[in-house]
Amino acid sequence: MVERKVEAKRRLPPLPNAVPGNVVTRLPPEPSGYMHIGHALSGLLNYLYKEMYGGKVWLRFEDTDPRKVRPEYYDSYRDGYSWAGIKWDHEKCNSDDMELFYRYAAELIESGKAYACACSRETVRRLRSEGVPCEHRAQPVEVNMELWEGMLEGRFSEGEVSLRLVGDMASTNTTLRDPVIMRIVEKPHPLKGDRYRVWPTYDFAASVEDAICGVTHVLRTSEFMLRDELQDLIRSYLSMPNPTYVEYERFEFEGTPVSRREIRSLIERGVVSGWDDPRLATIASIRRRGIVPEALREFVERYVALTQSRKVYSWDLLYAINRRLIDDRAPRMFFVKDPVRIRLEGAGVLEVDVPLHPNGRLGARRLRVSGEVYVPAEDVRTVGPGGALRLKFLGNVTLRSVSDGDAEGVLDVAPPSPGLRVIQWVPVEEAVSVKVLIPGPLLNPDGTLNESSLEVVEGVAERAVSSLEVGTHVQFERFGYCVKDRSPNAFVMAHR
RNA sequence: GCCCCGGUCGUAUAGCCAGGUCAAGUAUACCGGCCUUUCGAGCCGGGGACCCGGGUUCAAAUCCCGGCCGGGGCACCA
């Protein structure tokens, strides 16, 4: 083992109020869309802190809006977190605890901390923005209880009556202005069917769940910042302990749209091919473009800060880590873009063993040449007739004549002559056509669509690339690191 | 509109809370060199930043005020 440079590996900063052995965090996805890199990074943070101090991490689906939840997304998150190397200790869905929410809701009503409100959605919104309570707030407990039971029994339809928390209608923190905590949703839940029609809203479900899961640290993005106070208030009404909050700005990447709405629109307009288009930052996309999970983990440790300043990461930061991680195991192969055929005069039939990696640990493949090879047009153009090139591991070739797409040369099977450009080559007899997708930024710096975000490079490669398994990394010499894609002889470039 | 939060090399960060050791460290990107039968990896070197203006202080990236710019919240979504 060669020891790497002793660059002090950056560790995660200490977690406030962390008691070793007793740090409980959580992964709280809403199963309403595909998982993306931001979820993975945030999940990794929750996981790594739990690992760092010792404790537990929950996977808890925030699925209390039957209208948004879709069954296929639960697995998208399970798969995504697993892929990212996260092992969770417990798993549950908020929708598993409906009876519990009903019980706590009743408790809040009895203690005068919640009331049944029959205002229209519009009225609620207006009064909240004005900071003025409505008539229902002062109702006696019995009336509230009666209405609440009516909600549960189906005596009201959606939107007619909802349960509101007694907060602070005049607070400058608008989330505190008597938020709705239970509402009727007349749509079956994908997991629970039509068993329930009264559902908790996010703040109620999350604050109760965080407490009963024993969550000690809530690490989340800062759009939730204003809800800390609300969620603490809910728990105080229920005599439940509060967690420590650590909130940070969401993770964005240069040129890459993050919102589901935006991505969906790009798909519908045919700008990208789907949720796993390599230009996107969904888990499916970054896997397809060859980012390995260890790179994500190291990225979190090295570059992520738990601050509230805006972050737009450059992909280069991730690529550099990824490149180092895959370099040792990515076999070197020859891919020639814009191929020019060179006829090698009097070369006969040759067989050479070409190492699969300069580290010598990956073995070699045998290439057979009978008189003709493909080389990149650019190299031929640069040297011109009379010039010479080194065909890596094969020999030195002096070009006699060069015409469009064709050239004649004399091969000298000898050690490399100093000063010659060393290039990759593909024997004509075993050349297969290969297509490489090169993803670039979808968005320009000004936010407009980059019209040339996907470059498709065609060329030829040695036959061995055909038998590569999907997802395998290779380095096409002098071209870049690529991953075998799912269609035959197709690759996606990860990075140079 | 109202309410929060933030602004350190191109990018991401360290430093800020406990002012001096910061003529600001690191990574990446970029430039140059070495090495290499790849334009990869590795090694060496280089340029590059405290948003602006005031104030406090012997001393400000660090504290205070204002401005500018950026992000977020104001759902019977999460």
C-alpha cells in the first residue's frame, strides 16, 4: 500500500449537543418524486453524524398527503439511500401512525390547544395574513370535540372543517398563526387505501414523529428554518422533548435544475430524455454517468458546510474525487473519435498485448492487426504527410500520404521514438462503432437553456468494449472516463 | 408587500462566536515544470479572495450601523 499524501482529511464539524452513543437522526423523504443528489447529500450528513457519534438513524417516509404520494417512490428512496452507502437502523412511514396522530389531536383539543375551524380556505389565508383570529378559535372544547369527531366519522367533506393549532395569530413568524394540523383528504392513500380520510399536515406529523422516534438532531435544509419554532411549540403542548436543529442551504450544482417542476417540464418538452438523463442530478442520472457512492461520501466530508450561505457546487469538485476513486480500477481501452484509416505498408499480421492499466494490476488484452488501423483524424492532421506518430505499444508509423479519411504509412515495430506523439489506435478488423454521450450543463449561467448540453461523439473502439457490463467504468485513453451505458456499444462520459 | 437568513480566490470551504499569531490556510479549476509508451494518475511550483461605506479599537475577514446583492418563508405541500 502506498500511503497517500498526508493531507489532513477534513472531517465533519462537531455536532452541537451531541452525546456520544446517543445521536438519533433521520432521513425524511416525501415519496412524491425521484430522489436526487441533494437528498443523498443530506441523507449522508444524517448518516455520517450518527456514525461519528454512535446512535441510530431512521428512514421515515413523510407520506401524509395522499394526493402527492406515489407508491413507486418509496423504493426509489430505499434504493437511492442504499446505493449511497447509507444503512438505516429503523424504518417507518408517518402514515403508519394515524391512530397516534388522532390521539394527540384529541389531547390538544382537550387542553384547549387546538380547535375545529370551519372557515373556508380563502378566509383562513386572509386572516392569517392579516394576523387576525377567526370566530372558531374561541369555541368551547365540547364544540371542538364534536366537530373533530364529525371529521373522523365522515360527516364533513374535504375543506369543510379542519383542525387548527392555537398558535400566535400576531407572530411575525407566520407559520405560528394557527396552522392547520389535521385536514380531510378525500383521496385514497397509496399504502393505506381509504382507511383514513383525516390526515395530519407536515408540521404536526413531523414534530410528533421526531419526538416519538427519539430524534436528537434534525439536520435539514433551511427552507424549514421558520418551522423550528412551530414544531417546538407543538411538542411543548404535548410535553415532548425538542431536538437540536442544524439547518443548511440546499445543495445545488452548476448548470443543473433542481426543482421537480422544472425537470418535469424539460422531460415533457423533450429537452431531456427522462428522469435518468445524464445531464440531470437525480440518483438515476448520476449513477448512469458513473459517479460512485464513495465519491458522494467524500464530497460531503470535504466540501459540505453546515452554513446558510448559498451553495452552487461546481461539478469539477465531485469529478475530481470520483476520478481518483475509479482511476485504479478503470481499464484503459482504445476509442478513436473521427477515425482515419491508415494502411500500414508491409506490416503483415501482428499481435500485441496491451496493458489494461499503467499500474500493471489489471493485466492486458491482445490486439491483432493485419495491416490497417484507425487513428484519430486530428492526430493525422497535426503531423501531416511525412510526419510520424507512435501507436501506443505497437510501433512508430511514418505517414506517407494523407487523404480524406485515409492514409498510408510505414510501420516500424520498435520502441517508442522520443518526441513522437503517443496515440491510441484500433485495428480495422476488430473495430466496433461506439457512441459516447457527453453531458454538459443544461442551464447557462444566466438560467437560460443551454442548446448544446449533450454532445454525442461517434467513433470506433476495440471489440472488447462490446462485452463490458452496463455500469462498468473504462478510461478511453486520451479521451476520458466513461461508463458502459445500456444500449449496445453506447457509453456515457463521466468526466475527463 | 411582510418576515427570516446569508455574502472569504472562478467554485467549494477554513478562519468569524472568544479582534492581534491572516501581508488569509486547504481542495478543485487554471498556468508552468517533472514523471509517464494517455491529453489520466502522481510529484513540484505559480497567479488568484475577506461585497461596499461608515463606526468602535492601539489593532477588524472577525464587533456595531447603513447600503447593495443573493437565498428562503408567508399552503387544509413537505
